[in-house]
Amino acid sequence: MVFNSKDSKRLTSLVIVAGHSIYIGKTFENILDDSNWILFSFQKGEPKLYIEHIIKGCEIAKADKNALLIFTGGQSRKEANAKSESQSYFELADHLGLINEDLRERSTTEEFSRDSFENLLFPICRFREFLGYYPNYITFVSFAFKERRFHLIRKVLRLTEDKVKFLGFNNPENLELALEGEEKAIKLMEEYPYYNGGELLQKKEQRNPWKRQNGYLISCPELKDLFLHIESGKRELFRGNLPWD
């Protein structure tokens, strides 16, 4: 990826923790209690897994002093009163004492992603928006069963495998159900690799009840042509320049 700097202390890597739900508890006394999260029926009992993702992402970022930690996930549920997945993850990390003084200077949220595709692309955009350049290396923390889909998205974005690491840390208890949903998502990706049409686009729109719009066309001008390609609904792969080519 692109990185030009005379300052060796600049942050060069990106650690992404993908959000899956929103914590709405009034306090942090029962963070594993399902009632303190907005969950779909298939997510029951999963909060402990989300906490493990948060812990792992913070551990990785703490160990890499050149890393920027980004929690990603938008305002996906209207019941959360405009609170985002990434916001709630950051607050939980802070409550758990995972955000020390050093990491507080090297962490932020990405408030607009609505699906797996955006969970990878948008934190890269947020990195560029936050620091003014793109990362050299990416570590992505999520469920283990999502690895195949992740690498399909990575390839669509032309991110080379040596620069992007997927860390599948755990899986839902009902792995069979999760894998069924995963196969369906991968099948839909074959038709719309950018998640910009059909059922994938419908789900994306449903996960944006507050009608939020990101500003990455402005903050990431190098990706303008890619964003226009995606927004046009085109199915074919983008052939234009990308900053990490």
C-alpha cells in the first residue's frame, strides 16, 4: 500500500475490529447480558464473543506501536437511538480498561459501514481521513467463519494477501446456522461483488435507518473513481487505479 514518510514514528498499520451489534445498557455492570444489546434472534448469547473481538483487537494494537485501531460499524438499528456499533465497542473497550493512554492516541471509530464489504473498505478510508495517508498493513478481527468471504472482498479490492491478515478469533455457538448464512452471502457476492445490488443492497439500506452519508469521496479523493463505480451499481470489477496497487 501507499506510504511515504520521512518520519518513522508515523502509524503504518491498521487494526480493524468489525462490529456486529450495539450495546445499549445504561451501565456497564452486565455487559454479557443479551438484554443490554440489540440482537437478532440468531445472535442470542453472542455478546461474550463480541467482547472477545474487542479484547483481541486492543491487544494487537497495543503490541504494535505503529498501529491505528479502528472499531467499525454504523448506526445500524433505530432502536439504539442513533448509537453506532463502533461507538458502543469503543465505549466497552474503554470501560474494560483496554484503552490506555497510548492506545487512546491511536484509536478511533468508523461510523458508516453497513456490511462486510464496507467493514474492510471504510476503515481504510477512515485511516486516510484520520492520518492523511493509507496503511501499509491491515489486521482484521472478526468471526472465524467469515474468513472465506473476507478474502473474496479483499480480492475484489485488490488488496494483496501479504498485506492483509484475517484473524478469526471465535465462532457463534450455532455454527451450522452461521455457515448457512455465509454460503448465501457468498453466493450473492458472485452477482454483486461490491454489495451494490439485489438483496445485498437491500440489506445495506435496511442497516442505515438514520440515512447517514459518509464523506469519503472528499476525504479519500484517490478512491473517488472506485466509489463512483460502486454507486453506479456496476457488477464488473473496477479496473481503474487504486492507491495500494
